[in-house]
Amino acid sequence: MKPIIGIISRHALSESNNNIDITYSDIISSVKKSNGIPISISNKNFSDYIDICDGFILQGGDNIEEDNLNIINTLYDKDIPLLGICLGMQEIAYNYNGIIYDIDNHKHSNLHEITINKDSLLYKILGCHKTLVNSRHKSAIKSTDLFINAISDDNVIEAIESKDKKFFIGLQWHPENLYEKDLNSRKIFDYFIKICNDTK
């Protein structure tokens, strides 16, 4: 059976000012194409799914959600695979003594080059020291207790990981938006799904 991937939804307001939870279609599509089964989960209901899902994704968003910090702690303690994207990465970093700051020049979606630490799981996954990624974020991290595995040419931290876990990685960029055109973006999702399947 394919691994089940819990995508933690983000709280938002609809156009008619109703409280809603959102899950981005590109993340759902990327999980499916990498042979996983995506399910959207509210962070309020996370505990009901911890024994059902084989891995989890923290999506991008606008504001840190306190419930997500508890989710991160649980997944770390249980060594359950976690992929954090954009704000998801910032929440992971923040949870481990990370400092977040505002940034003005990464709000666009143009591609830029990052350098990947060769002593990292991310390097093992991608098999390259440099790659092009997109930008679409208003904040970044200055530091964290986790291992910093990639930085941009303008010294923005682009990826972090725990070297003690099977898969505990945060990415500042959005590989789900590049999935169709970029091999490295597919490699990330493929490897993540593989690890989730191996831990079933």
C-alpha cells in the first residue's frame, strides 16, 4: 500500500469571512505523483492521525501557528518523517531556538542559486552542490540549533535538517511549484515518500 502523507492545513478566512482550513493543490499533486496518498489534516486534529500517517508535511503560510510547534515536537520524538516548506521550515527552525526576521528581496518567484552542504541528507538526495530554487517568502531564519544544509548567494538560510532523524527537513523554497519542470524538486518528494514507505 502507498504511504499516507498528512498535510497540515493552514487556517485562513474565506472571502465571506468564514474560518476555513486550506491545503495547497500543488502539494497534494506532488505527493500523488511521487506515489503517496495525501490527506489534509487540521492541526487541531493531529493526534487522531499520528498512527494513521506515515509522514507529514508542514505547508507555507503567513503566521506561525502554536499547534504546529507541538506537532513538530511529536514528530521529532517519534522519528516520523517531516517535510517543512517555507513557513513550515521557519516553524521547525523556530522550535529549535531559531530566530526569524523579515526579508524584502525574496518575495518574488524568480529562480536563484543555492549552495548545498555536502555533509547533508539534502545533498545525498539531490546529488549536487548547487541548484536553482524559487522564492516567495516575507521572512527567513537567522539561526537555529538544527543543521543548516543550504544557503543562497545572498546568505539567506535555504534549508535545514536534523542529522539524527530519518527525514526531518525544512526548505525555504516551494518545490511543489517546480515539480513538473525541475528534476531536483521531484527528487525531494520522491525520496520523502520513499522514506515514509520504508517506515510503514
